[in-house]
Amino acid sequence: MTLATGRLRVPERLSDPGPPRATVTAAAPGLWLVDTTAYRAHAHRHAPGTLDAQELARAAEFVRAADRDSYVCAHVALRRLLGAYLGMPPRRVTVERAPCAHCREPHGRPVLPGGALHFSLSHCTGISLLAFATAPVGVDVEEVVAPAAIAETAEVLHPTEAAELALLPAAERPLAFTRVWTRKEAYLKGLGVGLSDDPSTDYVGAGPEPAQPPGWFLSDVLVPEGHWAALAIRGAPPT
């Protein structure tokens, strides 16, 4: 069960081999954090018997070892947790692509057949974050951006978010911008559109408390220093 402390959701840390069984309810979505360094040896050892052929081929394509480790850890963890929630061996879990929100071709977000369980995955250097829920859900985790990146990507901000950011001291803007970015991407992933839609049209807030889009609950997530993360889930706030 995911806990809350103050304004932050607290994920469970996944250790090998992970839970044999897991449950999720509307009031208690599952939220898991994977430390790449701690999970790497386990993930690579079990990848051949856990990942499907397409995932193994994708892992082999990475040139940088750090990128390969991040991908393998995230996807071994995803399959192991899906297996625990569904009560089946991880490699037997079937993951499909939803129809694209724009063209309806089958290259949208990853989904399970039937939609009984919703999930979302995000990973960056050193960390993966995974969410599981009975309703559409999105997560995002990012390293705190460098100051120079704010000006380069300012077009993603809603005008009110840009104004909020401008009021802050320069030293506080990188973390505030990363707050906005993770909240926005988690919400758009939950909607199933990702960044194919114009992210500047949705207001999620740059302040300590996220704004709440109609019909959705947004929360920041506790992750290691130097990172920020957010969770978006459709419906009432979970406990």
C-alpha cells in the first residue's frame, strides 16, 4: 500500500525478488520505486526468463550501459509486479498498445487486455517509478533540470505556471520547473495522450501544492534528492 506523508505520496521500494502477490483497490493504488544500482544484478539475471522477445531486443539496442540497465530494471520490475497483481508468471503477462488518441492506430500507451488493471512506468538515470491502479493512472520521475533548460523548454508552461515561476528567486526555479514538468507529464500519461498534445494548455501549478484538473487527482511523490516525481490518477483522491 502506498502511504502519504504531508503533501507527498511515499512509494514502496522494490527489492528482489519482489512480492509473490499484490493487491490494488480504488482507495489504495500501488506505487513502487526501483533503485537501478540496487536492482541491477537481479534484473539482468532474470531478464531472459522475464522479458519477452521484443523487450530483450530493445534492451540489446542500447549503446550506453546505464541506459540499458535503466530499461532492464524498469521492465523486469514492471513484469514482476504485473505478475504479482494478476497472479500469473511475469513472462505470461500480455502487454498491448492502446489505440493512439489522435490516429487510433495501435501505438498508444502500453495497456493490459480488458483494462482490469491500469499501470504507468517512468524511469530516469538511477530510478524507476511504477504505478498500478483500478483507474487510468500516470507517473513521471525526472532529475531536477539545469537552469539553462528552463528557458529552452518554457513553451511547455501554462501562462499561469510561467507567471508563478517568474515570481520565484532564480535558485528555486529549477526545482519548481521540474515539479511542473512531472505533474504535467504524469497527468498527460494518465489521459493517454502524453506529450503529443500541447502541454501548455493544461494547468497543474508550479507551487508546493499541485492543481487538480477536473476529474483527476494529482500528487507529488517522495523520491531521492536531486529528483522530482508525480502521480496522476482519475477519480477521487486515494487514501
